[in-house]
Amino acid sequence: MKNHWVSFQDYPFGKKRPDLIKTLTGKSWDDITLTAVLNGAVTDQDIRISPDTLLLQAKIAELAGRKRLADNFRRAAELCHVPDDKVMEIYNALRPFRRTREELEAMADELERDYAVLNANLVREAAAAYEKRGFLKSPPPAA
């Protein structure tokens, strides 16, 4: 991400600093118009948010003293490059009673290795919390 200094005066970015906003495919805020959509110049991939934009959002949240919200934006920024089917797999795995502790740990290891360190930590935290509350799937019986 380019080193942009942002402040509350820049927010909302779409109105006050559209120059800072780029989509995941690199289109600018001004490139996303109804006409461009209708003539096929903008596709669904062109309207996906970029990690840089999410990190700018995190900075504003941090300036507002909203650390948890800032952390969520940072995790979302990591997920921008994770395939959609992997995101859905993670989402479903984090529902109560869906996975064992070992399965969640393996998922966290894969995330950390291939995609997203902050999200891997979140999955590990969830695994620990689920274990404490009894929300993990029971392992299969030993043979």
C-alpha cells in the first residue's frame, strides 16, 4: 500500500478522497459508473474492494479509537486475495460443532502458510474459545 496519511477530514473517501480508492482490479472510483457497467467495461470483479482501501478504513477506525473495527478491516484486507470458495469453507468451518480442534488448527496453519496470518490467528482463537465452551465437533471414535 502506498503510504497515505489520512485523517477524519478525508472520510468518507468516496466523497472527499476518491483518488485514494482503487478496486481490486485497479479501477478508480470514477471508473465505476452505471454506463460502464451497462456497456460491459465494469464487471463484478471490478467492484471488489482492494486491500489498500480496507487498510485506509482501518486507519480511520483506529483514529476513532475503534481498535476492534480496525482489526476487522485488516483481516478483511487479507481476505481480498483468498479464493471465494476458501472464504466460504472457513466461514462454514467456524460455525459451532462443524469442526474438531485439530481440523480448525489445520485450517489455521493453511491460512497462515498460504494467505492470511491475521485470519489464521482468528481461527486459532475461535478454536480455543469453542473448546472452552464445548462448541467443537466431537472427534470420531477411536477404532
